[in-house]
Amino acid sequence: MLITIRRWLYKTHLLPVFSLPVPVIVVGNITVGGTGKTPLVIALCDWLKTQGYRPGVISRGYRGQINQVHVVSNEDGPFLVGDEPLLVFKKAQVPVAIGKNRYQAGVELLKKHPEINILLSDDGLQHYALQRDLEILVVDGQRGLGNNYLLPAGPLREPQSRISTVDAVVVNGSNERYLSQIQPQFNMTLHPEVWINIKNPHIHQPINAFSGERCIAMCAIGNPQRFLNTLASLGIVPLETRIFEDHYHYQENDFKEWLNEKILMTEKDGIKCHLFAPEDAWMLKISAQLNEQFYQWLAMKLTHLREKNGF
């Protein structure tokens, strides 16, 4: 009830809503845990650049050490700015700013990068103080909406009815429908591309290089089972699996038991271990794959925004 009232207060502008001078696309979820938002944000940045846009990204920077608004730079590490913002910065090659106040993060990013003409918010669906032009909801196709209960009884941050208010739903890894047939819904798959050596990122191995080999799997992501399923699809059955809480800050001691073993991680994990990972530690590069219908829908929406708001 309180969640619904809060959203209504922002919708009616009884609580202040702040607008930025460029279109804002929020990519978020209504469940706790990983759904695939960050890979989608990276894919959107790549596509927008092919369309002539100059995107930037704002994020909370969860579990980072900086509390104020900060524009990410090449000198920043994952423990300073958060693992997901750094991953977006490095993979998408776009300006990124972090801050609990997404509006202020957007203001600072546009001040330092005035060339930006569209912003993506990685998460922030519930950050109603920021005016948004499009909302894309990401649903984990494996876990869905859980038991459909709100926190703490279930995984939902907002009621299931919130789904009907977003512009589109992207389901990661399933064909199950979460809305009526009239609501735009698209499917996304996370495609494994190559293994990258964590200590020496210029060294790559093909995706099937470790099939059937002895290895240790380590991950600290919202849905670790998805990573383990991906390994299984590649013919990899880990000798042992170490699962940490999402956004865990790895330390050198985490590897001391397996210095002579092959260690496999996600990119989100690997970027946090570059300075102390063993020589035979690898991270799996993935990309979010969406069909052409999704990008046609997005192109149509952006055209409408330009015509309506003069962006």
C-alpha cells in the first residue's frame, strides 16, 4: 500500500519530479536479484551508437565506496564505483556517472559530457524523482516473479500490477508471458562469446576451450544458477563451486585454496579480481541478444519522442 501511495505522490507531482534535457530510458526490475539489466544496458548503448546517438549511463553504484555523485574514469576500480557501473564503462565505452540521486548523477554527467544526447539508467525503476521517457522492465525468465509477494515475504519490490505501467518487458531466457498480449514483450538471451584471462585480459580462449576440464566456479551475482547453467551448456562441470553474495568484494585470500586450479568466473566477478587473480583464472564474456522486433519498437519510440518533445 505504501509503495502505491509513494508512486501516486510522484505521479501527481505532490512530490517533486526532476527532468533532464535529454531522453531518459530506465532499465529496471521489480524483483530483487539479478535479471540481466546490465547486459541489456550495454547492448542498448551499442545499438544506440549505431543509430547515431551519443549515450551516457547513470547508476546508483551499489556497494561502491563513493557516496557522492561521481563520473567514472579509467583510474577508478570496482570497489570505488561498484562492479556494474565499471563493467558498463569498460564494455560499452560510454560515459557513466554514479549517485544515489539519479537526477544529480545525470546533471553531472551532462555537465562533463555535453555531447550526450540520450541517457540510460541502469536500475532506478523505483527512483521516481527522476522523470523518465521510457521504462523497460527486465524479468528473469528462470525465476519469474517468485511467489508474487512483496518484500520481505517474496522477491517483489513493487506489486505485480506495476508491470502493466511500463513501456515494454524484456524476458531474459524464457518465452513465458508476463502480460496480456497487447503489452510489448521481447525475449533476450545471454550469449557466451569468449573466455578472457582475468590477470592478462589480452589473452583469450574460445568458448569451448574448457569443456570437460577440471575447474572451480566462483561467482557473486544475483542469479548464480544462470552462470552454472551456462557452464553446463558448455560441457563444464566444476569440481567445486563457490557462491558469494551479489556484489561481493573479492579478496586475494578467496583464491588461496585453488592457486593451482583453473578458476572460472563471470565478467562482473572478474573485473574485481584483476590485481590478485591467479594466472589460470578466466572470466566469461557474454552479450545480450535481442531480436530485430525489439530494436524496431525502440526506434519507433525514440522517433515519437523526438517529434513530441523536440529532443
